[in-house]
Amino acid sequence: MMNIKSTLITLVVLSGSLGVAFAQENQNKKQDAEKVLDLNEVTIEERKNVIHTESLPDVQNAYIHAGKKSEVIQLGGVNGNIAEKTGRQIFAKIPGVFVYDMDGSGNQINISTRGLDPHRSWEYNIRQNGVITNSDMYGYPASHYSPAMESIERIELVRGTSSLQYGAQFGGMINYVTKGPDTTKAFSFESINSVGSFGLFSSYNAIGGKVGKLVYSAYYQKRHSNGYRRNAKSDAESQFISLAYEFSKSLRIRAELGRSSYVYQIPGPLTDAMFATDPRQSTRSRNYFNPDIYIPSIVLDWQISPETQLKFTNSGVYGSRNSVMFDAFANVSDTINPATKSYKARQVDIDNFKSFTSELRILHHYDIARFKNVLSGGVQIMHNNLRRRQLGKGTTGSDFDLTLTDPAFGRDLYMKTNNVALFLENMIYVTPRWTVSPGLRYENGATDMTGKISYYDPGNLPNKIKHNFPLFGISSQYRLDPQNRIYGGISQAYRPVVFKDIIPGSVLEKVDKNLKDAYGYNVEAGISGGTKNLRYDIGIFQVLINNRMGTVSMREGATAYILRTVTGDTRTRGVEAYIEYVPLRINTSSTPTELSIFTSTSYFDASYTKGNAVVNGENTSVAGNNVEGVPTWISRNGVQLLYKKLSVTCQYSFVSFNFANPLNTVEPSANGTIGKVPGYGLLDLNATLHINGNYTLRMGVNNITDKQYFTKRPTMYPGAGVWSSDGRSFGLSFGIKI
């Protein structure tokens, strides 16, 4: 850790020294060139209905992106199942995105990159319009908030070296940017309605416009699906309203409120034998999951001067995560007891989120020694209060009912966090084409867990985890020309110990009272850009994570127990490559035509450098084993044809096998919880037709070959075992704008 810090500090000093050394030599040449390059840092091709991945501008919205791997997805150019948020189609051209099919098509997106955990995308700092939507960054960083994908204009991704600006996550940042209203009108209306296989019906309706200095927009969405498997019904809805008032050209305030909620009937896990016999079967008919989340925010944007911008964001995440389940392994049936003539009482779990974030950010352009600099810095304050109630005794019924038959929960816990983060990054134009951006972030806070667990000694329960991390990083970029660049950087990061890590599962477990947050770094380098007929982004990376949570077999005298503590370190390194080639382009106004071929492929080498797992009460080393849930290859390849107003995409997606546990067990267990997860390949065909500019028709066939597959064997929600992903399906959407 100290060696890394020393190296980074040295690089920071060197970057400043380089600036002074080059100053006199490049003074006149640089001043002229900067005027041109500032206007051409990013070139976006505006061919209608065509989408390539693009990089974010070097500086945007008070953030510095130069030297970092960033990607932008314009949803308007995606041929895919937008209504059900099919991840492999939305993120088709983003290499390395692992899509985890977990809780019903269309409910939420669960993705990861670079060998991280895809559970509710919680390795990422998830945002909507720059506002954090993770439920609790320090207690349960999953993003349960799930806006309508029809409402999203573009998705911005910045990989792990962005941790100094965005926060602790190793994955980086994902920002879902909502569609803006037509400000040339006082009122506009958009409606998108979708139908498809397995009883899918989705309706999205939005309004917006500009009246005087007020810009407004709002939408309401409702979606129903019976699901691919039996007892897999979903009913979802989301709402959003945005009001922005321009006091002047330099001062603007925006208030927004988003809400999402759904009830998902959980069909239950399967064993491997069940999956082979009938992947659509269900082992549960009485299990339900229901997150209901509100995201309020107020954002002040003030352009203080041409050189200085201030952004002040206050936001919250409020709501609940509810479930009622018969929780057991797949080979344990949920049956009626002949003696009582009723089912067993279900387990009720309720999480309540109260998370508040206030962030003040300043961006300032300045010159020093005749060198252009851009400084981004600020402070972020977080106060999170998560209450987790679990093991409640519910009803013996079959509907969605959170009623308790015993008022006492088996676990009733609080996790309260107060944290302050200071961050600073400075981009130096060493030459008009070459930038160096050293930065730092300092996190200081603590998380307190209190409450009671029915089977646990109250004296062992209070637990306090301190978050005290100075994080350093540096990135650099060289523009070969306005469209092409070489980039690279290194950045430290950490991941807080979350609620699930420190709750003992039974009387046989204890929790280490001296837990430490995971820490490590991201390092990456690559080249990206394009020519008239080629777009590409090819890079290498390494992610090191120390202090991974695990279990250790312990003994005190004659008493044996399992200790939940820090057990291992992992290292993931690999290659991410996106290449798109256009062999045919006809630009005539009568029959514009374009044919493109793309590949988005990643190779991951993810392994434990040290660690252990408990087997039959004994500690067994897993050093050298593959990290669980990480496939070696993820490759999405496709052909896209545009002819006049029609766009068609044929895509083949391949994901290689992965292991379900650190021991890399190959043979599946009888209950389906461990064993190899087989690789799979999927073929999709989707098309979009634009009619007269105001009407859009989308059609698609997903998983054409009806491949039966699953993506992961979860160890927690929605239940340990095999979870079938969707087979062949058809979809049709019709959109109108007025």
C-alpha cells in the first residue's frame, strides 16, 4: 500500500515538473493549437439511427474524464428489447459487461465489469442525471431503484479509475440520463407501448415542454409480465417528474423526484436435474419480492464565470425492500402439512432505507506558467440509516402479504453511517495534445451496527467499522488527433463492508469485531477512437482487491465455530476490445444505406492470490483458484444494417463457463448451490423502423435458438440454486411523439 502511494505521489510531482519544463518551448504553439483542439475534443457522428460507442468529453458537467476509459450508449440507436431491459442488447457494444439474470425480465439491470459482483450492479456508483441511486453506499449498495428504460436517452459509463471523483466502488460509475423535453414547445407528448411473449405488456407515457423560464418533464410507466417460468409474474410501475428553472443564462436550479416499484413473484431455485428436465418449472408459488424506492433531488448549477462552474447537489434514497418467502434449498418442497392442513409460515424480511447525500463540486479553468489547467474538486457528505428486519414470522397464505403473526423479528438491526469525502483532481495540458491528471480523495467516516438477533449474544452484536482512506491516482491521455487518443491511469479504491458481510447466519457463526474494508486499485491503458469506417476501443486492465470477506473455522476450547472475517485477496487482469467496421456506406438522400460489423469481446484472468474456504470444518486454501462468478470470455458480435429508415441488428452473444464457489467445484451438488455454471451462446434479431419522424416501430426475436441457460448460482437472494434465464421470446413496440 505504501509503495503504491509513494509511486503515485512521485508521478504527481513529475507531472507538475513536466509542465514547467515544457512551458517556454511550447508557449506560442500551444496557445494557437488549444483554440482548435478545445472545439474538437470529441467528434460525434450524427447519422440518424446509427450508434457507435463514444467516449465522454475530456471535461463535462464539472467532471474530468480525460485519461479514463469511458463509454456512452445512445439508447435511440439500440436495436433491442428496451421494455424488458435486456442487458446483452443494451450493453452490446461495451466490452466486458457481465449480465446477471436474476429476478425477472424487465425488473432491474444486474451487471458488472472486470470480474466484479453483478448483484444489482452494486460494484458501480449508480446515478440518474448525476444523482446517486444506490440504496445505501455503506450498508447495502445495491441499486433497487429501477426507472423505465424507455425514459433513458443515454447511458454513461466510466470505469474503475474514476473512483477518486465518484466514490468507493471498484467498478466505477454508471449514469442513466433521462430524455429531455422538446424546449421549442410548451407541451409535447410521447407514448411507447410494448407487447410480447409470456404476457408482456408495457406502457410508457411522458409529457414535457418549456414555459417561460421553466422546463418540465414527467412520465408514468406500467409493465406486466407472467414471466418465462411458472409462478414468475411481475407487476412494475415507475414515475418521474423534473422541473428546471433558469434564473439567468448562468444560474439554473433543477428539482426531480423519481419512484420505482414492482412486485415479483419468485419461482424459486432449481437443482441441476430439475433444470435439465424442465427449466420453466417452479419450486415456489408463495414467494414475493417488492422494492419501493423514491429518489428526490435538488441540483444547483451556477456558471460563476467563464472559467468557474459550481454544482451543488442534494439528494436522497428513501423506501423499502420487502420480501415474503419460504426460504429453503431447491430440493426442499414447499408442501402442505397434513397435520395442520396448511403451508408452513413464510419468512418476512423488510429493509428501510434513509440515505442522504450532499455534494458540492467546483470546476475551475486556470493557467499557470502559461499552461492550461482544469481543476475539479469538492466535498461529499453522506448520512445513511438502514434498518434491516429479518426472520419475521409471516402468514401461511399464498399471496403477497407482509403481515406478521408474531410481532418480533428474529433480526432487528440498524446500520448508521456518517461519512465525509474530500476530492481533488487537476488536469494539466503538458502540450496541446497531452494531458496529465493527478488526483486524490480522502474518505473519513464510520458505520455503527446496533440492534438484536434472537440467536446471538447481545454483547457480541455492536460492531463499528471505520472508513478512513486516503486514495490517490493519476491518469494521462494523448490525442493522436481530435478523434483518436491513447489513455491510461491508476487509481486506488475501496469497498465498504456491507450489511450482509457482518450478520451471523446462525448460532454457529461469529463476526470479527475488527473488520476492515476491502481496498486495492484499478490500473488501465488503452487506445480508442476511429476513422471514417472504423470505431475502436482496445485496452488492458488489472484490478486488485485485498481484504475480501469470507469464513474461517475457529475453535475456543471444546467449542468450534465459523468466524466471518477477512480471508482473501484477488487479482483480475484482462483485455477489453470493441471494434466496429463499416464496409458499406451509401450517403445518397434517397436510399441512405450502411452495413456495419462489430465485436465487443473481453478476456478475464481472475484468481485468488490468497484466501481460504471452510470444508468439513477445516480451512482450505483457495490461492490460485478462479474467482467465483467470473467467466473467462464474454463476446458479443453482430451485424447491423441501415436502409432508409429501417435498422436491423443480428447479434450473437457468448459467455464461457464460470465457477460458483472459491473451491472451483465442478460437479453440481444435489441442491444446485455449487458446481460449474455452463457457458452459453445466444442469437438475437431486432429491428427498428422510423416512420415520418414521429412514429417508431420496434420488433425483435430474442434467443432465437431457444437456448436453455443460467448465468450464476446465487448464494443469497433470490435463493441458492439454479435460476433459469429466458428462452425464445418475441416483442413488438410502437412509439409516437407529438
